Amino acid sequence: MGNELDQNKADFLSSTAKSILGAVPFAGPLLSELVGNLIPNQRIDRLSKYVVELDNKLSDLSTEKLRNLLRNDECIDLFEEGFVQASRALTDERRAQIASVVRNGLDENLITYSESKYVLKLLQELNDQEIIWLRFYLFPTMGGDEEYRNKHRNVLDPIPVTLGTTDEKIIKKAALQNSYREHLERIGLIRSHYRLDRNTKIPEFDKFTGKPSVAYRDLTALGRLVLKQIDLIEDNKNG
């Protein structure tokens, strides 16, 4: 009985998803064929918002071109990955980023389907704060991109911690902020450049963390690619 109820629920969600997709004017009827029972028991409202966003980004393609693309197994796999991630996305910004990766992945001159799917997997590993930090490193110099920094001051403003800091709340916030940067570096999206002793040329060490002291960080080629694929690098800006 339980399995029957679960199947009925899955069928209901699948048919609802298809109805929503079918109502989207341009790509909806084609994309609805990909959904089926792909994401049963997920929140359909997230998918509906995602499909509207994706439809907008696909509107520059002809129906025939899109139909041909959806005959390619790798392309279908990319679309499916987008649906899976969109069903879990909590914000409009994240849904737009997923849709951008899928759309940009259809341009064979830029990136292959498998590479686009890899970018989606990287995106899945990043929270919203980490994406803000990644975009910060597009202009890492002093005074760079003040408009962006002011908009995200709550995330980007450094949290000063010294050996004399005793406030546990501040220490935890600083540790969390530092973990975002470390994670970006660990998965290869940014890189650190360390301070060297002028005489010995040996890296200096941070007195608080005991780790090599970072002079500055910047984007790697992979980090720049991720930003470009989620449309956070404009064509007229360092693109």
C-alpha cells in the first residue's frame, strides 16, 4: 500500500511538472519531455521558477536547433543535471546561475557538455557566500569594484581577529569566513600568493593561525571559467 501511495505521489508530481513546463511558451513543451519521473518528490515550485528562467535564456535559439540539441544524450544529461540541482536551489540567484551554465553549455565554441556538467558539480559544492567571494577575486586589488563590495559588505568585510581577541562569536565568524576562501582554494577556483621574507625568500607565517601568511589571492583559470559560465563576468569586463 505504501509503495502504491508513493508511486501515485510521484505520478502526480511528474504530471504537474509537465503541465508547468508545457505552459512555458518557448522551450517548455520540449523540456517537459525530459522531466517524466526524473525528480519525483521534489518541490515543483522551484522547478517551475527554474524553467521560466531557463526558457528566457534559451529564447535566442530556434526551436529546430533546440530540438536537435535534445537528441544528443550528453546534452540531455546536462539538462537533467540542471533540473536536479534546480529542484534543490533555494534562491532565484542560484536558479539563474544553474540556467546560465546549461545555456552556455549549448555553445559548442565555449565549452563541451561534459565540461558544463563539471561546472554544475562545482557550483553545487559552493554556497551563496562562497560565490560572492569567488566573484570578489575577479577584482582583488585595493579599491577594485567598489559597487560590488558595498553591495555584499555583510559577507566581504573582513572580520579582524588577533591573539588578544576573546569574543567567541567574532572568532567563529572569522573562522567561517576564512573557511570559504580555503574551500575555494581547495577545489582550485582561487590561489594564494604568500609573503616571502626579503632576505631568506622563505614564506612568512601568520602569528595567529601558524600558517603561511597570504599576501593576496586571485582567480585561477577554472575559477574564471565558473564565473563566466554563471554569467558573473560581463563580456565588456575582463571576459
